[in-house]
Amino acid sequence: MTAAIICNGSFPRKDYPRYLIGSADFIICCDGALGAYLKAMPAIFGGRKRLPDAVVGDMDSITSGLRKQYDGIIVHYEEQDYNDQTKAVRYLLEQHPEVDCIHILAATGKRADHTIGNVSLLMEYARLFPGMKDRQLDMVSDYETIFPVWDTCSLAVGKGRKVSIISPDNTLKIKSYGLEYSTENVIFDNWWKATLNKAAEDEIKLEFSHPSAAVIFLD
């Protein structure tokens, strides 16, 4: 089963990310995203009304009018240890553990600090939520698809596709196959170090020196 978590960044305009919303079994909005979701709902669902299953967060970014109108689906987390994206993931896994595919939408754009935080959290969810490595998890916008990897993997990306790799682990070595530029000697001590690469073959392989965490960006 699939779920779409919608954050309060730039709401997608292109067909593919909107398809992921429209085809999801469960839809969770972060609190500030509800207004944008309701505005786009008729276009995504062919004029049908499809309310989110829950609106999750600390409720600091939702209007009082929307909060009152949709009180029945509001899930208020008062703690500030984690952001609303993480609270939405937590709620989803607690209420719908059967979900095996999670798409996070509207998590980028608007504020750069929110974008960086949301993307980096993809690598944290395996530690925070048991079983996350067994689920498909990605972050999709109008411009890219981003997903975490935690060990050696082969990825069918398509020849010519732009590929960037980011990891916070400066002890990690990644030997790559099928990329135009080798990553074998990259030291991951800053986020830019293995970005702006390109697939030279339809399938690439990333060979990790040890289990760790990284995020892959595909255009």
C-alpha cells in the first residue's frame, strides 16, 4: 500500500508528483500544507473531494479557520524535537504499518533550511523507525526524485540521467560503476563532493565500504 505525505514546501505542479498523490491509499498533510492541498484537490482528483486522512503537526502553520473546519482529521503533536515531516511519518507508521511505499511531496522549495533539513531526515528514518529499510521511501518534486540508501546497491536509473550522491559520513568510500565520473576517491566531508554526475549506463552500482547512509538525487 502507498502513502503520500505532503509538506509545506512548493506544491508540485507536474503530472508525476500529482499522480503519486492521486493514486495514494493514504494521504497525510503537514499542518501548513492543508491549504495548498485543498486548492489543488479538484485538479488532482478530477473534481472529486478527497480530504487527507490526517493533518499532522504542531499546528503553528495552519490558519485558525482551517483548523476549526477540519478539526476531525487534525492530529496535534506539541513536541518540538522533530519537524512536521517526521511527525507525519511517525503517525503514518503508527496508524498504517501495512504501508510499504511512502512518497514525500512538497518537501523542497520555499525555504532552503527546510529543504536541507527535510532531505537529510531521509537518512535518519531508518534509525528512528524500525523496518524503514524494508519500505520504499522517496521525496519527489517537480525537479527531482530523492531517496536514501544505506549500503551497496544497484539502481536502474536510465542512461544519461543526472545523479548526485550526498552523505554525512566522511569515513565512507563509495566505488561507483556506470557513472561518468568515478566516486572512488571522493571524501564525503561536504555536501557538494559527489553531486552533478551522470549515468553512463542504464544501471549504476554503488559499492559502499561499510553500511552507512546517503541520499541519491535523480533528475
